[in-house]
Amino acid sequence: MSEVPEHGGSRQVVMVGGRRITLTHLDKVLYPETGTTKADVLGYYAAVADVLIPHAANRPATRKRWVHGVGTAEGPGHVFFQKNLDSSTPDWVRRGRLQHTHHVNEYPLVNDLATLTWLGQISALEIHVPQWQFGPDGSPRNPDRLVLDLDPGEGVSLSECAEVARLARAILRDMGLDPLPVTSGSKGIHLYAALDLSHTSEQVSQVAHELARALEADHPDQVVSDMQKAKRPGRVFVDWSQNNSSKTTITPYSLRGTLRPMVAMPRTWRELASPGLAQVDFRQAMHRVERGGDPLAGLLTAHSGGGDPAGVAAVGGPGADALAVYRSKRDASTTPEPMPAGVVTAGDGRSFVIQEHHARNLHYDLRLEHEGVLASWALPRGVPTDPAKNRLAVRTEDHPLEYGAYEGVIPAGEYGAGTVSIWDRGAYDLEKWRDDEVIATLNGEPRGGLNGSARFALIRTGGKNWLIHLMKPRPSSGSYPPARSGSVGSSAGADRRIRYRPMLATLGSVTDLPEDDAWAFEMKWDGIRALAYVRAEDDPAAEVRLLTRNGNDVTPAYPELVATLPGALRADSAVLDGEIVALDRAGRPDFGLLQTRMGLTDRRQIDAAVAATPVRFMAFDVLERDGEPLLDRTYAVRRAVLADILEVTGAVQVPPAFDGDSAEAMRSSRNLGLEGVVAKTLDGRYQAGRRSRSWIKIRHHLSQEVVIGGWRPGNGRRSGSAGSLLMGIPDGGRLRYIGRVGTGFRDRDLDDLRARLDPLETADGPFADVPVADARDARWVRPVLVGEVEFADWTAAGRLRHPSWRGWRPDKTPADVVREAP
């Protein structure tokens, strides 16, 4: 788990997996076409680390770096490949060494989030690895996967690559291999098939070459296997060469250095059959991972994995050294953890414990008694509560049986430093125990975190990484609090309350909402996010606490809410999520007004501010009712509870949600003068402390009809087409220049541009005020074509900020075009 900042900044020091990393230039734009920053890149890699790392682990990673960004359609950014590690590499980065003809190269191993974060910090956008891993002794093993790169030649679409992928799949299945597809994030498709480590890279390359030749022989009009580029137009090139031990392929889930931040994204075969098949960008990738896990997981479970060079113990394992790794990580003279001596004797006990571990990052540890020790897994995201959503389980060293009763504080500087408490414990019923799969029913204590019994499956996905799956639905009264971090409540020690962290939304658009999900739409309020801890008792002032997103207590600053919330509550107690807002005379949220209420501590100033600028609490969620956590209930259930327990008053509101109608919600938001809406899945759980794509905030984008007066040639894949269009608005008999647009075009738009523009070419530019830099290599056209763009706002110079192409408007003439926004 990481603490990667969400927003830009010049320099920040973070702790990631126990490693101290300095992040710089977080606001640097690495993808100018979309405004994607280094902070966005770091956030993406943190979000997909659990699925990316298993596919890259223990493989020498070649990096492709764009230190100054990927460039634009008008010119690529500077890029360079890096194999050998340089002197600035942190000493904690694990590495592997390869002997080349005349030298030895040292490569990083992307085995943990800290290393992945460091790669993002140095703008290593693409991560390339071979099809083999280092073994425990540090030497290369035989390949554990075969790969085919299906690369479309000129004039070939992604859907045609998918057809060739299906043809290749049929052959591979006849060979006993079942391939899995990855859209490359660039142009084509990669096919991976798991191998059993019994063949050398040379042998696998030969097989892949013969397979490519067979495809070409059977389908000469569709497939080419020859390396000569002259033979590729109109056909799919089946590149078999990446199975060579010295060749690499982009890692699944890696970003690409394309104009937009695209991703090498694992897909399903059903998706490949879709007529709308397209490459996936990083926001779509995060949403897919969150909802569906890793479609490529079968590649990891089909073989024994690459092992761990660090030597993590296998599951179980009786004998004198069963606790050797455990002891080696701890100093018995400083830590209070149990340190038994002597030989471990195998037994048949069935005890278990789940411990809540507040180390650098909160996580849970699952320990099952097996052959005289506690086989242990760390659960970074907690115990699964939804059978549809698996969670990561990381195999750690075996622990002594005495650890099953341990609670206490591990001192700073020690391994796992922090507070350990027992979340639940008891005995388990075992169904299966293998090196790659464990199935057991855990029977917890009556008041434990499991709230009784739960049946889980642990499935190994490769190396130390496992998945933990809830095999049966949890009881409806379950109250697992995955995001708790301390206690809040009254002074009575027996009345401890869970302290929650608010769930965060992901920025997106209406197009990011999958049609197969049911969504509700709430207004986006321009205020301060706050969690309200409320008890409806006689002394209201003592029974309300208002905590901001960062955990700051702002209760004294808003006495009108302290006075009103308990009386509005139709329950004994509750934890509410909402926004504190100040309204202007038109009844619209005004953040400028709210700022007059912020930071006040003097009682007289607060009272005066209350009279001048009263605030309201816009409640939109409930996390707890009468001591029962509701995090695992669906959004629809939580909203029903909220409506049931909270009475609307002047200062306390429950704004309505629109079910399933994004257009109406956006219209209402615009009419109310609000920022936009937040779309929420009706079946979504409350993911405390996490940024989730089951909540998507959609801001209003301004749109403008424009007259096209010229274009500039593109580079790279847009060579021969337009890189950007020059736009204007009629103004007093002249065409006033308002900027150029180079993003938002689909492939068919690009193909159509020259056909529209070339017949209109003219020698003279139609604009009265186009800058010299924009006119440098412009091709002018008669200003008769009208299009439409979205944009963020207007600059002081009268240009569109961040315009994105929406399409042509053949129903409009230039005379119809006017400035549509202030």
C-alpha cells in the first residue's frame, strides 16, 4: 500500500511499502494531449500494482522513459530505453544481473509497489520484460510463457487482429495451450500462453515461428510471418521473435508512451469478439481492475511460478527451520513478539487468528495453524466481504503458534513496527490444503470481526501473491470495518467508536459509466467534505463531531450544525457523510463565502460568522447506524437508511439522487449552477479511505461551435493527416482565432479529415490574429466547415483552454456560430 499524493506539487516525501521515496514535479504533464500528469501516472500504478506486479516479478525490467513527456501529434517527446541501473537507483531496489557479450547489466526487478512507484517517479512509462524469470539462485530460468505479438500492418484494424488471434488460439489449443489476449495499448494484440518451464527459449521461439508460418500458410491474405516490413501492409504480422531470451514485451498493465495514456490491457475472449473493440486508456484500466480483477490471472496459476529470490517459506513446512525466516526478521532483545526456541513439531491443530496491524499502512494478517506453525498471509485491503470481489493476500513467513494470542506494540525500527490487535480468532474447518490452494471455514468468536463463520478460498497466483475469495455471502449483520484507524466517541472507555475515512470519487465523464451498471446521480457540492459523528442525546453540543477528509476536527467552527444534527437524527447514533456548504443569495453553493467560515477559533468571530454566513450540511451517505457499520451494504440500501434516520431541517439536508438518468442529472446540475454530478453504482459498497470508480465525479464541460480555417500536419501515426485544426469564431466580419484542437479524434475522423480539407485549400489564411507559432506550417482552407469542441474554459487572451474535438456540425453554417460561453 502506498501514500502517493493525489495532486501535483514540487516535492513530496512519501513512504511506500516501508520505503522512503522523494517524489518531484508531480504536476509535470507527461501526456500533453490529455493533461495527464506524473501524479496521475503514480496514482495509476498504485491502483493496478496488485495485478501488474505478478506479471513483472523476478523478470529483468527494461524501462522506456519520457522525462519531458510523450509530446503531441505535432512532435514526439524525447524517449530513451534504459537497461542497466545507474548510480542514482535506491539501494533497496531489488535487482538481477545478466551477462551480455562484453559486459554485465544490472536490471531492476518490479517485485513491489515501492519499485513501481520509483519507476513512475523517473517517468519510466513503459516497462518491458522477457518471457522468463530469475530463479532463486539468481540465474535465468526457462520461459514460463509463450507470447505472440499480432501487429496490424497499414490498413488493418484492431478487429482484424482479433480475428487472427482467434485463429492462433485454435492452433495453440490443439497444442495443449490455452492463450489469453492483451490489447497492447498501441495498435495490436498480444497472446500469452503459460508454459511448464520444460523448454528453453530457443525451443519456444522455434515453436512460435512454426505457428506463425502455419497461420500464414492457412490464411495468406490475412497473416504474414516475415520480418520484412514491405510485406505487412493489409495483413497482420505475427511476431514470434519476442520469445527469444534476449527480447522483451511490454508488461501487462504497463502504460504506453502514446499520445494518450493507453495501457497494455488484458482482455477476455468475449471482449475480443465485440465489434466495438478498442484499446484501453489508464482510467478505463483502473475501472476494469477494480471491478473485474485480472483476466490474465490464469497465466500465473497455470505453472509453478518463478519463486522468490528472497526465499520466503512455502505453505506449512515442519522442521527445525520452519521459523528461521521469522526469527531472522526480528531482534528478540527489542520486540515483545513471541520468540520460541527449539524445533517445531508438526501437529494437527486448527486454530486461526486475524490480526489488525497498524503499521505504516493499516492491513490485516490471516494466520492458520498448519503443521506446527501459523501459515500467514497479509491482507493489504482487508478481509473480503463480497463474493464478487477477490482481494490480494500476500504470503509472509510462518509465525509461531504463540503469535495467535499476541496483541501489543512492535517498537519503531523493528520489522512490522506498529500496533497489533486481534480482530477475530477461533478454529477452522479444513476442506483443502495444497501448495496453491487452501479452502477453510473460519469459525470466529461471537463478537469477532467475522461475526460468526465465513468460508474462504486462498488461491496462489504466482510467487508470494495469492487471492482470497469469500465463498459464501456474509451474514447480513456483518460489520467488518476495513478502514478504521483509531476511535472516536464519548469519553467513556467502554463506548469506543470506529473512526472512518471518507470514500473518494474518481474524475471521469458520462462515457466512463458502464451501461450494464445501475447508477444514481447526486449533485456535486462546492464545499468542505465532512463526516458527522452524531448521538441523539440530551446534550447535543457534546454529541456531535465534524471531521474533515484529512481527519481535522472542525466541530467548534460550525455551532449551528452541532445544535441541529442531533435533533434531526431519528436514531440513537449515526456516522454521516456529507458536505458543508455556504449558499449565496440565489441559493447556490459559494466556496468564497464558505472561506469566511474556515479557520475561525474565536467564539465571538464564529458567532458573527454564523449570523452573516450560515452553513448547511448536505448529507449524502451513512456509514454507521446505532453502532452497526454499514460499509458493506449497497449504496441503495445506505441511501434508504439515510432517508429513514435523518429528518430534513433548515441546516440539514438530504439532497435527492437521480436514478439512472445522467442527462437529467447533468441538466439539473447545470441549471442549479453546480459543478457537476457524482455518479454512484447502486450496488456499490462504501470503500472507506479509497478512491473508487464506483463513484465517478463528472464536471460540466463547456462546448463551442467553431469555424475551421486551417490545419497543421501531424507526426507519428498521424503522419499524412492533420495533427490539429485551427479554429475561429466570426466577429464583426472577420474570423477571430480561438486556438487549435488536436485531441478527441477517432481513427475514422482522422481518415476523413484530408478528404474534407484538401478541396478547400487556399493560399491565404482567413484569421485576422493567428499567432506566428501556430501559423508556422499551417495549411489554410476556406472557412466554410463548422465543428464542435468541448473545452475547460476561456483564457484571458480569448483562446479555448484544453479543447477536445466532438465532431462536425453539417447542420450549421459559419453565420450560425457565436461565442456560447462567457
